[in-house]
Amino acid sequence: MKFPDTLIKAQGKFRRNWDFLIIALSIYQSILIPFNLSFAPDELNSYFFKTLDSMIDLIFGLDIVFRFRTSYIDPISGEEVLDSFLIARRYVTGMNFYFDVISTVPFDDWFGNSHGSLLQFLGLFKIGRIVRISNVIMNLNTS
């Protein structure tokens, strides 16, 4: 079975709107995660906030998938690269892929509270989503 070879245009309307969503969620989490780790209010452990966090993790996971399918502008030629293999290779060989994966994995959900402070430390990796803000803004500036 062959999957459709559809790409997301780097400078398209969908990507721009998606990038604004990623920026908003990154800012939200860059405030909420340190607050939660510092003060651990019971309200943030409610069903609503746990569901919201899971949905945000899912959106960031989708962003990783979208990045494998998003064209890019070659910095040397200025041409838009539409080759799926080159797009994937560029993303996987760059540091952004590793920041994205580490910051998206929900360690606390996978391992529960049995590991205590280790999980709190691993939860700090979600702050790595702030790195995405600069990448997204750079992409928006080229539009």
C-alpha cells in the first residue's frame, strides 16, 4: 500500500496557522510546567489539566509527524525542497528532531509517580518546547 505523497508547504496557510498554535502551546507550557514543578498545586492534578496535558502532548507529537511532511526552503539555492527523503533526512539529522522527541515523550504518564524526583527532572524536558518557538518564528519570517 502506497501512502499519498502530500506535503505541507513550508510557507502555506496551514503551516502558518499550525505554527501559531505551537507557539501558543509552548508559551502556555513554559509558564505552567515550572509553576507546577515548584508549587505542585492540587488543581493541576485534576482530570481537566491531565486531559489538557495529554492533548497538548498529542499535538506536539503530530507536529513531529508534520515536520517530516513539511517542505523547506534550501538556504543556498532559495528553492523549496519537495523531496520527502531530503525533508526527512534534514529533520532527523538536525538537533531539532531530538529536542522535539525528548520534549514530547510524556515520561510522567509512562512511569507513574513511582520514580518521584527523577520524573520531575524528566518533566523539565518539556520546557525544551521553548526551542520550537525560535524555529517556528524563523519559519514565519521566511513567509
